[in-house]
Amino acid sequence: MDTKHCAIDGWVDAIPAPGPRGTATFDLIVRPADIDTVDEDAPDTVVACTSGNPRITHELLTGIQPGDLLRATGTLIQPSAPGEPARLTVDGLEVLDTALIPVLREMVLDRYGDYVVIFDADTDAVPVFTAHGAWVGLAENPDAIATLIDIHERVNGGDA
């Protein structure tokens, strides 16, 4: 397996996700260094990244958002088969530029005690999460939120 220690600059594609055993995973979208010499239709490169460093994991899960430009340093493992992304085990992370803060115009987050709900103007359904981010369920409409929370508390012994 071909590995090397390197630094890669790229944009975060989606919100980093928690992984197993205290890790965090995310994809970096990398464009060629000399974009002028590449075909217009050339695809971007996706690098699948993982970090188990507690400081980096905390930053990824609490401070990084899609569109942020990062420099990730670590051990790069080349893909074992064509079409698979390269994998980078991150041991250093630097934010080079932050994405614009999204403005929620048609969505509203609201808090119901130990629960968080998301109202979306385009649908009656209301996603419900615990305040810690655990999925509770989808209420069919705003009137069904209390019932969903009540069921969740009965099943989980009142633990949100």
C-alpha cells in the first residue's frame, strides 16, 4: 500500500460526521494547483479524511461547516482500486478560509426543553432531535411534536 505524509488544501463538502471510537470523518474537495492547464470538465478530486486526534475531532464536529477551506496534514493512502477516493488520516488541521454563514430564510430551529425541532416552510413534517443531536423522529405536523416527544421519553425512560 502506497502511503506518504503530506498537506492537502481543499473545501469541506458536507458537515463532518462522528465516526467510531472518537473519530470524525469528512470529505475534502481538491482542485488542481494550476487550474488553468486543466480541462474545464475535469472532475475535482475527493479525499476521504479521518482523524482520531481529540482536538481535531472536536474542531471538526463543532466548528467546521461545508464550504470551509482547510489544510489537512497527515498520512495519505492511495486508493486500492480505480475510482475509490484516496484516504487521509489527519494529524494536523488549519482553517484557511471560512464559508459564508448560511442565512436560514425558510427554516427555523426551535427548542422544546431537551429537544430541538426544525420547521421548514416547504413541508408540514417536523424533524425532532434531542438537544445532543440524537434523532428522535419525524412528526407529521407541528401538532404531533408533543406526542412524538412523549413517546420518546416513555421509551427511553425520560432521557432526552
